[in-house]
Amino acid sequence: MLNKNNKLIRKLFFHESWDIMIIKNNSHSFPENTLDILRNSKAQLLNKKYTFQADPFIIEKDDKLYVFYEAFSFLNSKGILRCRTLNNNLDEIEDIKLEGFDALKCHLSFPYLFYLDGNLFMIPESSERKEVILFKSTEFPVRWEKVKVLISDAEFTDNIYFTLDNTCYLISTTLKNEMVIHTASEILGEWKKINPLLKLCNYHHRGAGTPYSVNNKNYILTQECYPGSYGKSVFIKELVNINSSNFEEKLVANIDPKINNSEGIHTLNFSNSYIAYDTKHLIFSILSPLKKISFKLLVKYRKQFFA
């Protein structure tokens, strides 16, 4: 009975809070010592400004660290994209809202970044619009412009783009955590869904960060998700094979919340000198029931708006 009451109290009066952690380390060799560094290095918590500060993607440039992330508040229950700038001592210099996304009018998160032909691009998560949209940086880091809707009429989350053997790949997940793979000859070309034979190490497919190629091996990061809950841990997987016929992955490591005694972790990225990840804690609030109801109503309203 006590256990049931505790679960009820936890469900009603606790809500998730996400924060971003930064580690400065010049000896990181992915994936060999990634877990060791996460477990044994001091991580700096970014100053708390929003209920959710999550999905960090980082760029190291001009002796500064730029942390692109989702900022979420229960006031409007909608994520926006921001960039926190730090110097090489990890002092926070500024925090700016990214421009060029307001017209989407939807929840935004997972600001997936990549360079192509010397230009910086982003594919944010915009599943409420049922679109996968490509943006280009026009004035780093603040201004962005919409380039093209890559895929429409689909609620895909946390999309991962990469090229391999002269083929462009886009790995997405549905709201039911089903993996969907599209290919194209080039990023602005026609994207076609493929259905390869899957050889999986687990059934956790949702993107958790940038894919990496190290020593002729390709790696992807995915997050541990369950119905009604996401972001328990991050899996590092070797992408053994991917083409129109076959998809094969192999588990390399699992990054769990024990690294900082939290409730979860669901995004991890790194640069030459830094590692960034997000971390979940449960916060008690007497207003949690109202916050959760408000969130559900606003999400439902936006989905009806985009229907």
C-alpha cells in the first residue's frame, strides 16, 4: 500500500527537470575512454534558466564553446532553440534565442547540427508540424534560414543525418519509437523510405546525438525509451552495415545515469576539447498536476492546429 501511495505521489507531484553538463577534457578518445571520462571527470552544470535545458549540440570555435539546446518552460509548454556561449574557462558569456524559427509555431528541440560544403546546417525536431525541415546558418550562431522541407506528413522525432558511401541517410523514429530510414543522392534531393532487413542490438532507436566515424568505424547514439517515458540512458552503437537491403548495429557501451546519480540522460555530443550531455532529475512541486494538465492541453491544441 505504501509503495502504491509513493508511486501516486511521484506521478502527481513530481515533474522532470533537465539540465546540461559540460566536461572539458583533451584526452577523450571516443568510444574507448568515453565512459571513464564521464564517470571520473568533474562536469560543470550550466546555469539554470529553464525547466528543461536539454539536447545539447556543441561547436568549438574561436576559443569559445557554443551550446545549442532546447529551452522549455511550463508557461507555454513549448520548446524553443537557444545557444549558450562559454569561454575556455567555462564561464558563461551569453544566452541567445535563435532567430528564424518562430514562423514554425511548434515545439522545437534536438537542434541536430552538421557541416556540409563549408556551411553549417540544422535539422531540429519539429514533429508537431509533421515535417522534417532543413535550416542553414546565415549569421553564426544566432540567425538561421529555412532551406527546405525534406520530409512531410510524418511525425518523426530526433532525426539523424549523415552520408556514407556517397549516399545520404536520415534515421528517424516515430512517436511509437519505430525506426524509419530514408535515403537520397544528396540532401536537397528526393528522400525515399527504405526497408532494410534489421539486425538490432536492442529496440531503442531514438537519436541521442551526432554520429561519429573513428578509425574506419561508424557509430550512432540512441536513447533508452519506454512507453510513457524516455531518456533513461544513452547507447553507443557501432553501425556495422547500412544500405537498402541491410541494417546492422552492435552495442558498444551504455551510458547510464549513474555517471552523476541522476534519473536519466538522453543526449550526448562532443568536440575536440569538450563533452556535453543532459541529465534528468525529478522535482517536487505542489503545482505539478496543474503544470502537467496545462502541458497536455497545449500540446493537444497545437496538434489540432497543425492537423
